[in-house]
Amino acid sequence: MYHHKNKIIINYGRTALEGLKHIPRPKGLPYLSPKQTEALDAIQSLATQHQLTLAMDPGDITFINNFAVLHSRESYVNTSRRTRHLVRLWLKNEDLAWSLPRPLQIGNDIIYLDNDDIQKTWNIHPAPKLCYEVREILSDA
């Protein structure tokens, strides 16, 4: 969390700090103090208390400023009748982009500058689905 050039900039994610069963904490990362945990709990509580749920339909796209809006997704389970395809696309408008404090600017540069040292991974099926079952065409699902 930063206060930089009259903007509050926040990127909230506890998993990297606390870890999960299948996502361990980075080795050497100091454990959170009780006050740090309390601060994270306060952010979570305020975000939950004031949350807004968007009604998304198939094909909808949402654009957000990742430094200004806390966001999440509800859990989803793909079935043989309903699948969700979620793509994260990072866009940057140089004219509208916020000035960032140095620690965030370093990460931003890695994402947006041409950098051959980072592995680019695309979570996209290699071919579009061209054949559908009748139930898929006639269904709202």
C-alpha cells in the first residue's frame, strides 16, 4: 500500500504473504506481525463490507485499474455443459497511467517493457472450438 502523488495505491493479496496449502510462502520471507495481520484483516473487512458485485454475461469484458480497485472472482467449476474461459490481459495507456513508487515501477517495467528474460505464458487453447453439440447451441448455458 502506498500514498504516492496524491493517490492511494494498493495491491492486496494475502496468499503471497501467508501462503496456502498448495501455495507455500517464499522461503526467507519474514512472518507477519500481529499488527500487520490486523491491518490485512481491516482491509479485507472493509472491502467485503463495501463490495460491489458485477452481473457478468458471456462475452462481457471488465477493465479495471489494478492499483485502484480491489477485485476478485467467485469460484467457478467447469462442467461438461458449462465452461468458463478467463483471460487476463494487462494493458497500459501511457497518457493515463499513474505515476508509481519505485518498487511498483520496477515490476511494471518487467511487464510492459520488451524483456526477453521473462517467460511469456499464454493460457489459451491452441485451437478454437469449432464443433458444438446441439444442446450447447440451443442452451442459454
